[in-house]
Amino acid sequence: MTNRAVPDAGTQIEIYRRMALIKANDERSRKVIMTGRLVMPYYSPRGQEVIPSAISVSLTDEDYVCTIYRGSHDQLAKGLPLKDLWAEVAGRTTGTCKGKGGPMHVTYPTKGIMVTTGIVGSTMPIANGLAWGSQLRGDGRVTVANFGDGAANIGAFHESLNLASVWKLPVIFVCQNNEWGEHTAYDKTSNVRVADRAAAYGIPGERVDGNDPFAMYAAAREAIERARAGEGPTLIEAMTYRFHGHVFGDQDAYMDKDRKARAMADDPVPRFRARLIADGVASEEQLVAMEAEIEAQIDEAVEFALASDFPGVEELKRDVFAEELN
């Protein structure tokens, strides 16, 4: 396509800031777990930093995002405060859900982070509901549904695309295709591209290099503008690669070592960093200062979380059962 949107210098720097934040937060999360300061399930997003960063710069706080239990990168890119995130994954009362959701169920409506679900593929029908509400209210919001390539083979994917197409819902379906559905390679489960399935429902579908900030930004910007204009949904298949196993502790012996090594050697975070400097968009000193600030924010967030209280026993039934009113 020609005449596609190109991020200006300020937007490029902001995309990189979000990418650097995701990378640094992931590295700290794995370190904190390995040193025993926290015991929790953790799903690394390393390798997939570009996708939500290049999408979220074109969203507002009012726009909605639904993501899955592997979605810490989607949450951070959308603006989830670090203290609230760390307190939640640490199971503390100061977390986004008072410590009762944990790392797999983070919600923060203030930034449009409406649900993080542990059910594969469920972001799509939930996103349709949010988008339908926006359509009925006429509030101009769009909803992004993030999911993995494994979820593209379940019924909710097809049902959601069909309904979104029929009702022209303002929703963007983003398949973050990291080539692995848990422990199963994508080419073992499907002979077609995810993006090509959009044609069956009469909506635009595009496969894009999910590790290229410019390509990802252009595709997302078009989909968001289309949704805001009332022209209906778009399916984006963002190609990327998962640097680590499905869950922390997974030794990823099932992954092709050469393919993984090539992907990690082409790490999109330092690659984009180098491009910003080479193009004169940012200086080395500017980026070093930015990265140092991110590390300081993470330091503060971790200590805040670990110093916060655990929920009391009175919280066991609260937000679960209806409470009697006196």
C-alpha cells in the first residue's frame, strides 16, 4: 500500500519508550522470581514489544483493550502504572484488583484496560461486547482484542469476526502470531494465514511484520481510523517470535534452537534503538537517560509492591458474592 501513515519523530521516541519499558519490566520480573522475592506464574512477552507499543500510541485512555494472561506488554503499552501492576502480581491490596486477580487477571479501566483473561480466545467476544456498547452510545471509542495464533483456531474467533462484520463494530482484532500456541508450532495446526481468514467475513485483513514499528504503526493507524469512522472491524496478523517458553520455567526444548537464535539476534528493541540514533531522531544520551528513568520507576514499583499489605480474610468473599445490605 502507498501513502501509509508514518510516525513523526516524537511518536517514534514514544513507541521506543514503551518498548524499552516492556523489555526492562520483563527482565526485572524474571530476576525477581529467580531470586525468590516473588512466587507467581509469569509469561514473558520478550520479542513482542513492538506490537502493542506501535498500536497504543494511536489510542486514547478512553479506548478499550482486552488481552490475555500473556499480556503484560499490552497492559504496559496502554499505560498501566507500574506500581499498580507490581502490587497486583505480588498479591497486595494496593494492586489493580486488590491483589486478588494476580498476574493473569489484571484490570485497569482508568486506562481502558478492561479485562485480562485466562481463557484462550475469550478476548474477542468480550471486545465485541465493549465495541457494541461504544456503538450504541456513539462515544467514538475503539476496542482492541489481543490474542495469540493458537486462539485463531477456536470457535470464538470465527463467531466474533462474523458478528463484528455484521454489526460493523469498532473493534480491531490483533493476532500476535509468535509462531507458538503454547507448546505447538503454528504450522502444525493450520495451513492458512490468520489474516487471510478475514475475507470469509468480508472485513479487511492484513499480515504485517510485528517487529517493524513503522509497519505496525501504519497498519494499526488505518484500522483504528476505520473503526472510529464507523467502517467496522479489521483483522491484523502481527508476525513476531517468542523469545522464551510458554510460561516461566518452561525449558522450551520443543523450540528450534536455530530459529530462536536468529529471532533473538534480530531483537526488535535494540534494532529500533539503533535506527533512532542513526536517523537522528534521538541521541544516545537521550535514550540512556530514558532507560535509566524506566529502571528507577521499576525499582520504586517493586519496593512499593513488596511493602504493601496482603488482603485480609474478609476479602475472600468480597467481589464474589452479593453482600447483604443492612
